[in-house]
Amino acid sequence: MSSVNSGNGGNGGDTVNGGISFWYADDGIPDGREPLSGDASADVVIVGGGYTGLWTAYYLKKAAPFLRITVLEQKFCGYGASGRNGGWLYNGIAGRDRYAKLHGHEAAVRLQHAMNETVTEVVDTARAESIDADIHHGGVLEVAYTPAQLSRLKAFHEAELTYGEKDRTLHGARETAERIRVAGAVGSTWTPHGARLHPVKLVKGLARAVEALGVTIHESTPVTEIKPKHAITPYGTVRAPYVLRCTEGFTASLKGQRRTWLPMNSSMIATEPLSAEQWESIGWAGRETLGDMAHAYMYAQRTADDRIALGGRGYPYRYGSKTDNDGRTQPQTVEALTEILHRFFPQLAGVRVDHAWSGVLGVPRDWCATVTLDRSTGLGWAGGYVGSGVATANLAARTLRDLVQQDSGQAGATELTTLPWVNHKVRKWEPEPFRWLGVHGMYATYYAADRRELTTNTGDSSRLAKIADRVAGRH
């Protein structure tokens, strides 16, 4: 952990940089669980102790209490994206439009409907398990503050309606300001299918709930290789008919998986707690999660202790699919995120930024989240959420549960096992240096597109962004 001067209004305070995340600074690093102590066996072994792995263990054990389930986690549960994200529990899912092209519009509508229900599923399950994760079900507000963003926002809103989101609403400048007074906002779209939460409180509570059900969790146990019926660690091998990979942005560290999912960096800042007068100047009484329609978009929430936690891309990717150790963030990224904060809320120019951190999310080559179970090997995996994992991990876990039960003869096909993202195949990322050059070039182009749209008065999206989309493989 270190400090950087954030240039935040001359308050003289330093920003705590790293230390995994603000969420851990707020709620504390958990006591470690025992590592694996030798070879072992199980009915299901889950690699990764984040949201996907823990939710999968939870739903499998609830459905079949007799199963011997072991979770292997390289650090501690929630060390990765599950303990560093923006606390956006919302209904977005990566790849929906592609799935509509591949499987038909109605299949994608079913996927979207499942995501809408997932938001409520997480809220209800947290309540049932007495997990106090500061959840506030205030929906998601996404704003536009340039003519080009407004055009995209209206198109996005109309597209969401075609996927069955009839309870979504579109707002002009005045109605947007009545919710949150974002400087220069000319419109917004709001969906009720979203909630704000404290990521670490959720992952800690989920880990406790899983252990209470009888699931074994070994922390400080890195898995170096996954093979059919084997999860190999430095401390021993766990053998099981089913081995489920739930490693998201850390997948590249596994043998043979370097180019499977790209570990994309996302960075965040958290302000000091704001005063009642400052909140009066901003609004945000509904505590919606907040996003925008920029190409290099931002995401934010009003925390339970009245801070603003705000994130964006920053330095997008480390050469060779490397990941950081403790969330330390480049000073220029902290400055860029602080500039976004000031652009949105100029009245906060003197507010101290207390914390900055980073984490990685998993990005498949076609930007599509997937759930897979290979019935010939017993190997399964879920992820590639591209930043939408807080809710998607829950849907993925319930889908993995159903796939395992179907394969083992405990149940038949379900609505979840027939969703279009199940068993979707994705090609690997390019080798280095093409991977690094492509990702950095793509985001440099997105940033340039956003800058151009800020200085022009046209409702057309920058052609630069369309070029970046093609390079990314998003379309």
C-alpha cells in the first residue's frame, strides 16, 4: 500500500493507493482459512473463491446437500474482482447482441429476462442469509452530456425496450437533474433492475454462508493447472469428477490459459464522506448506480457512508496478461478519474480523494460472457463478464449448478441450461505483442473519440469509436 498526492483541491491529504481496495480498507482484510494440506478428493472442486465460485458452491450444496464440494482460492475469498468492483448489481450482460445474431432475438430476450431476475435473486438471497452488504435497490441511471452521447443513449434505451425491459424510463435534462445533478447532462435512461452494494461485505457473507452449508474452502492455495478430474496445487491435488474454473480475470495464470481471457484493468477512486450540504447540491437521494454513455465509460455509486466511489479504465492492460498484486494504481489514472469526478460534479473540486485501487476483469476475444460444462471431461467454467460480473456471476453459478446436475443425472434440462450463452465457444486472443498493441491502441482510440465528441456539436458518434469497435471484435 502507498500514498499518492491526488491533486484534490489543495486539501493537503494524500490518497491511499492500493491495499487491494477501499472496500477492504473499510471492512477489513479477512482472517485466512487453512490452505490445502495434501492430496484430497471431492465430488466437485471449484477453482476460485470469488462471486462465481462461491455462488456455484452455494447453489450446488443447497440443491444436493450430499455433495462433497471443495473451493480452492489462491489468496483469500474476494481477493480479485469480487472485492474490488464498483458495487454495481445490475442487469447488463456481455455479448447479448451477439447472442441475438447467433441464436435469434427471442433467445437473447430470455437471457435478458434471466438477468433482470438475477438482480432480485441476489438481493433476496442476501436477505435470506442475513448478509448485510449495504444493498440499496435504487436502479441504474445512465446519463448523456454531449449530443453524440444523447444519440447513443436514445438508441440504447430503444434497444433495451426491444429486449423486454418495459419498465425502463427515458428522461430529459430537467428530469435527470431531479435525480442526480450531473453537470451538463442532457438526458438519461433509468432501469429498476439494479442495486448498489458493498462488494466485500457481500463476498465475506457469501463465504460464511457456503461454509455453514458444509462446503470446504482452502485459501492461500493457488491452482497451477486444471486437468480432467484434477485441480493441481503446490500443496497437493484435489481429484473430483467435476472441476469448475471460476477464475475470471486471473484465468491467464493457469497453465495453458494465457490467451483464453484477457485480464483487463479497471480502476476506482473513493472520496471522503460528503457533507449534507454537498449532497444537497448533487441530489442522488435515490442512491442509483450512475454511469454514462462515453466510449471509455465511467461507473459510480453513492456509498452507504456517503462517499462517491467512481471507476473507469485507466491503464487498460499489462503486457503478457500480468495482474497486479495489491491494487496499486498509476498516479495518472487517479488524476484522470478525479477529473471525471470534477467534470460530473464541479462543486466537489475541493473534496479529498481518500482511496484509489485497481483490479482485473475477464475479457473473451468476442466480448461474450459464457458458461460451459464439457460433458466428456467434467471440466466446466464460467466468466468473461467484461465488467458486469456482480450479477452475472450469480446467473452463471445457478447455470453451472443445473449443468452439473443434468450431467450427473440428478435433474434434466432447465430454462437456464438452454440459454444462448451456454457452451458458447470463443477463439483465443492473439499472442504478444499484438495483444498489448491491440488493447492499448483500442482504448487510445476510444479516449480520442470521447475527446472529439466533447469539442464538437454533432449528434453522430465519432468514427474513431467505430474503428476501435472493429479492432476489439465487439461487432
